[in-house]
Amino acid sequence: MAEAEGVRECLQFFTREKRWINERHLELCRIPALTFQEQERATFLAKLMAEMGYEAQIDRAGNAVVPIVYNRNAPFVALTAHLDTVLAPRNAAEIELRPNGVIAGPGVADNGAGLAALLAIAKALKSGPGLTHCTHNLLLAANVGEEGEGNLYGMRYLCQQGPYARRICGFLVLDGASTDHITTQALGSRRFEVLITGPGGHSWSDFGIVNAIHALARAITIFCDTPLPAGSRSSINIGTIEGGSSVNSIPGQARAKVDIRSESNAAIEQIVSGLEDAVRMAVEEENRRGGGSVATGKVREIGSRPAGELSADSRLLASLRAVDAHLGIRSHLDRASTDANVPLSLGREALTIGAGGQGGGAHTPSEWFNPEGRDLGLKRIFLSLSLLLHGAAPPLPQALQ
């Protein structure tokens, strides 16, 4: 496959056009794209695709999608990368190209690297004769809503409501940098907002009534002191705390957002029960101290990422392993929470890989991406797609046929 004429010319593109890829990477990352605010970046990416000659579309979820049809009635293999970032640059200057070639700033690796790879694959296909005799079609998708409270809604739409949903047989998800891992196990997670409310009042004249922040602080302490279930790796995180209006006012409201993750769905359920118990106990104790005033507590789910796992005999995984052997890449299987959670939970083949290069500082203002070696990652992606499009792709699940 690597020596076929169309494939060989595409592989050469990734080494020859490093500067073009880096420039597009910078342009994309300089467009802010916080979760729920990806529209400008999606439109820009679709415009670049259209300038290459593709029929780019923005679907109803806000995803930028490009269908490449080789066989009208055949299934699609999807290559995806999420558009959104946890932090966004306040201005274009915050995304900088340093003298050593490193790209720095919020979102440049997660997921600037994946988006740049998506564009590079599209451009490579137009650089020569391209792929021929494909048995499957290709769907390029830059999707919304992967980070935080986006709850994977862009990928959910691609899998369940989108125009290609019932025709996608496999998902190759690009997220971040490197070539050293293959994410085949979807880490489950659930997210909650804890809300405590009370009457509020003056810090002196109303002292002794219930205090929403005091109750919330007690709930957090109880929850964090509760042992995690044994037998599987789990984690909890209090990500934000808000409440009150001034230093001399008793707050009438306080809230926190909680992230719960585990390798085990049963463990997640146990931890969620612990969170609910902690809030109940904290509110009861605050009301006991409150001299007749009353606080109330509510735990509201704001996100759920389903767990799942790719079968060891997956055709998608076998194709990637064959490419790694050909390119001399040593990679290991791992578990993480990515867009692949959705198709895996629906019984479809999906895995997540990095897009090449090196990156670090994800989800911080000091995030960085080094494009050195990026072409190896791009060749890995392209060769894997080539195998899948030429007959190695998994079949559509029976329910979709």
C-alpha cells in the first residue's frame, strides 16, 4: 500500500509541506473556540476545505464535515478531530511561533494538532492522483463539544442524528500530539453541579442563620474524605466553586462542579451515591446549626461520558498496528476520555491517536506543541486510512445494515 503511486505522493506531501501545515496550525489556533463557541473556527476550517475543492458542510450540531465519496453505496470511515478548547487566546499574539519552531498558547496541542492533521490529510489527497479503487468512503469531521460540559455532543450527533450516522463503520479520532499511544478503552465519567441555597442575610445582624458556602464547604470535605471504591482506578475533582456576593453578606447560594471518573461503571455509581450522601449530610448539619433557618441542597447531572472498549480483534486496531510495524512506531494501548467514547458505547469500532509531534501543558495557558516529527504521525494516519478505505474497514454493525 505504501508503494502505490497515489499513496506514495501523499506521503511525500507531509514532509515536503511542513511549512504549509505549520501555518494552517497557527491560523486555526488563533481563532478562539471555547466549548459552545466553535462557530468561527468551524466556518474557517470549512472555508479552507472548500478552497481545496471539497464540498464542506456545517451540520446542525455545528460540526464541519467533508464527505469524500469513492463508492456511492459504501459505508464511510470517519476521521475526526474536535474543534473546541478548554482555554482560548485573548488575542492572536497569545498563539506564538517561537524561534525554536515550537508553537505555544492555549489549545495548540489539544486540539490544534488534531485539526492541523485533518487539514493536512485533506490537502495531501489533492496533491496528486490521490487514492483509487477504494471500497469505502471517507468522512472528515471537525466536531464541536468535546471538552468539559460539551458532553461530546458533536460526536453524539455524528453517530446518532447526522446525515451519515447510519453509514459510518469506524472512527479514527485525532486528539493531541505524539504517536506513542492508541486509546482503545473509553474512560467513563459523570459530571455534576451541586447547588446549596438558603435565605442569605447580613454578616452581623443575621449571624447564626444557615450559610450556603459553609454547607457547600462541609459537603466537599465529607465527599473528598470518603474512600474511593477498591478494585478499579477512579478519580474525583472539584473543578469550580462559586457563591456569595460580598464579604459582609451571608451567601444565599453556593455551587460547585464535580467530575467523577472510573474504569468501572459500578464504581462511578458508588461514588455518585457518596456525593449525594455528602450533600445531604452537610445540609442537615448546617440546618441543625441554623436556628430554624433552612438550607436546601440539590445535585444535578450536567454531563455523562459513556464507557466502552474496543475488541482485541478489531480490524481498525489491526490496521493501525500493521502501519506502526511498517513505520517502526512503538505504541501502547491506553484508556482515556475522548470522542471515541460515544461510538464505542454504541458498539462501533473507534480508537483515538495523537497527530504526531510532541505537546504538553494541555488545558493551561502555557500549552505548547513541537512539530518536529509531525510528518511521521501524519504518515501513520494516512496509511491507516488507506488500508481501511481499501477493504480493511470493519463492517457496519448489524443494527445499521
